Amino acid sequence: MILNLFKSLFSFNLATIIGAIVGLSMYAGYTGSMPLPPLLFSQKLYLICFVFVLMFHFFLWIFLDKASFFNFKNRIKDLLIDYICLMFMLVCSCATGFLFNTFY
């Protein structure tokens, strides 16, 4: 069980790509006069990202699982893993953009 969780957490998925794109776009929009750390420490960012991941998995549950509760446990696990990957990639891509801007 732990090995499956580790594989799914560190596998390549759509949340990784979206997190990198959103993080780099956040960094591009909030440099100069708008500082980045207040945005990263705001609760709205994490709530909005959770709502988008929740909506995505809700539509997957409706269209792929046909709204059955047979695979509901795995759908919830995938939701949490996608949210963690999205947040991790968002923060890492913002930090990478900040480091590139600082040292180059």
C-alpha cells in the first residue's frame, strides 16, 4: 500500500504540468511591484486550487466511473495526490523562477 502511494505520488501526471504552468505564470505576473510571498501564503490560492482539483475529479467520477461508489476510495486517493502534486509543483516552479531571476 505504501509503495503504491509512493509510486502514484511521484509519477508523472496532469497536475504536475498544470502546477508548473500556473507557478511560472504566477511568478511572471507577480514580480516587481507585486511581491510573490504574500500570494503564496494566502489561503485563497490553496482553496482555489483545491476547488479546481475537486471539480476535475468530480467530472471524472461522473463520466468515467458513471457516478458509482465502487471505485470511490481510489478516486479520493487520486484527488489528494493530484492536489499535493499541484501545490508542490506550483511552489517549486515559483521558487525556481525566483532563483533564476536572482542569480542570472
